[in-house]
Amino acid sequence: MTAFALRRHVTATETEHATVLFDQRRGRYYQLNPTGALILRVLQDGGGPQGAARALRERYGIPVARAEADVASLVDTLHRTRLAER
């Protein structure tokens, strides 16, 4: 598996309550809730989808299948919206 990365024209900024992604090409902002921010942070740190799912389970005590589905959903959304590299 290749490392996860946002596209070069997308910046991520952590705020007190969320993480904001800014697509410089389109001039659009996207806000991730704390769960999405945790997933993104783990992925960017090289933890991969399994590491992100593990972090969700540890933080929120959710079942494995739910954590894996949440990670897959966010990654799919970031790819579909062209915010992340494929």
C-alpha cells in the first residue's frame, strides 16, 4: 500500500474543534469532525487504514467493523472529492 497524502493544492489546518481542509484550486473549505480529523492524522502519519481504525476503536470503543467502515468511507470521500492522491 502506498502512503496516504492530500493533494499538493490541499492544506489541512487543525482548529480547536475540527480540522479544516482548504482546496486552493477551487477555493473551497471542507471541515472534518474530530473523528475525521483523527483518521486523517493517523493516515498522514503513516498509520494506514488499519492504524486509523485501531485509533478509532481505542478512542471511541466502537466495534472493529464500524471503525474500518468509517475509515474506508472517509478515504473514499477524500478521493472522490479529489482532495487526496490515489
